[in-house]
Amino acid sequence: MFVDRADAGRQLSERLHHLRGSDVVVLGLPRGGVRVAAEVAAALDAPLDVIMVRKLGVPSQPELAMGAIGEGGVRILLPEVIRRAAVTTEELAAVEDQERAELQRRAQRFRGDRPRIPLAGRSTVVVDDGIATGSTARAACAVVRAQGAARVVLAVPVAPLDWASQGHDEADEVIALVTPRMLWAIGGWYRDFSQDTDEDVVACLRACFRG
């Protein structure tokens, strides 16, 4: 059980000490992952940025992910979910258009005038507050790869046992502190899992910004 996202980030940092001193960038998935990532970045003395990814929700069940998209035109789909939910090509395209517009809006909102931190040739740590289906995390790692990262580490406080124990082409290393056989809900592993706002993310990034 984690007290909150900051506590989860501090605990996660203890598993990432081997990256301290290397040319590493820490990337948080908005919104909840940024607060976790901020603690990791502080512990590794590394710069912090956001990695912009949006979940593609099934139209009739928006909380159910049928895939995810990221910057650079990256798209990860879950064909089995799409088939079971009987999502049409037109419905998928409409959801993707909507989420791409929101992705661009949030990128501008979170970074403002600050440029995206270059990743080419560097090690990266992609951080979220937990993994459920893994589609968003996979898309984030794919985006990082497309931006030229030399090494991709995916680090989360909690992930399903079968997901965390599998090898994934998108990441060179997967670190998860808690890997229950039955995850149920990510929030169940936090005492405080209250929703972060855009303003919370912006404030967190500004506090960590190295200008």
C-alpha cells in the first residue's frame, strides 16, 4: 500500500539507483504519473518532462481502453477489445481524432513555451502511477523509441503480475514494485489516489524545470 503518489515515487526511486549519474531523462505520464516521476527525477538528479499519450476508450465504455496514441503519430490498438466491443472503423477514427486534439492541447498546457527535452541517444525512464491494461504504457515507450532514446526503462509502483513478468519489445527494462495476481484497480493500492488536475501537473513540472 502506498500513502500517495509522492510516496510511491520515493519507493520506486530505490529500485532505480543504478541509473543515477547516467545521461537519463525521466518522463511522467499525465496526470497521475507526473507526481510519481517528480520524485524519481529528484532522486536521480535528472530532468523531468511529460510523455504525451492518450487512451482510446471504447465509445460505449470510455473507461475501457481499446488502445492508445502518442506524439509522433504513434498508435497502439487492442484488436481483441475492438472486436468484442464491435467498434467500427468510423467510431475508432472519431475517437482518435478527438484524443489527438486533446493530446496537442495538453502538450501546450503542460509545457507552455518550454521545448520538449531531446531524447536522442539518452536513457529514459517512463513513469506512471500504475498499469492496468498496459496500452498507454506501451504507447509511451513506443513514442520514446521513435524520438531516438537509446534505452527505455518503464517504471511503475503497481502492475499485474502477468504483465510485469513478460518481456516487452517497447521497453528494455520493466520495474514494478507491486505485482498482484489480481490487480482489480490501481487506486486500491493507494491510501490517497485523488485525481490530479492540469494545474497540479503544471506546478509539478515548473518546480522541477531546469532552465
